[in-house]
Amino acid sequence: MNTRTRTARRTLRDRTRSQRATAKIRREGVATLATHAISAGLGIREAASVAGSLRDKTEKAGVVGIAGFSFRKGVSRPCTRYSSADVAALVAYYRPRKPAYRLAVARLALAA
């Protein structure tokens, strides 16, 4: 596989992941913080990092979220889902240093 094909496949995979996350948020109205970050264009690792940082801001912002369960490979685990307005409230308290995260935070704020 040449470099051009590899890059094209990666771009398509990232775009597909982002569009699926956005559709899920639109359809259900709530999603986990990582799903919100993925819909803003971050990769899975970066989304997990941003989600952890936003999770730390929930008490300060006074955002509660909705308790639920997430499923992966047939195993359920507890999670908390947030609406776009809740995420916008959390983003107001989040000050990232990394330029990619700053761009994602701007997208998250606009999504509300």
C-alpha cells in the first residue's frame, strides 16, 4: 500500500468516525464526553484526554449529566452522558494548552 492510499484511508476513517459521533448526538440528544470530542474532530486518544479534563470541570460548572451504561464487546460499564448545552458549560472552564485541543474546544462551544 502506498503512502497516498494510506493517507486517504486514514482521512476517510477519521471523517466517518466524526460523522457517526455527530449523528449519534443529533439522534439521541446526549452522549459521553468522549463522543462529543470525537464529533469535534479529535482522534480516540485525544478525545479521551479532553473528556478526562472536561470531566474534572463538572463540579465547578455544576453540570450533572445523565447516568447510563455503555457497551463494548458485550460488556456493560457505567457512564455519564451530557447534552450539547452541558458540554458548552464545561468548555467555558476548560483552558487547553495544545493547539489541536484549542481548536476542538472551539468546535465544542459552537456545537451548542
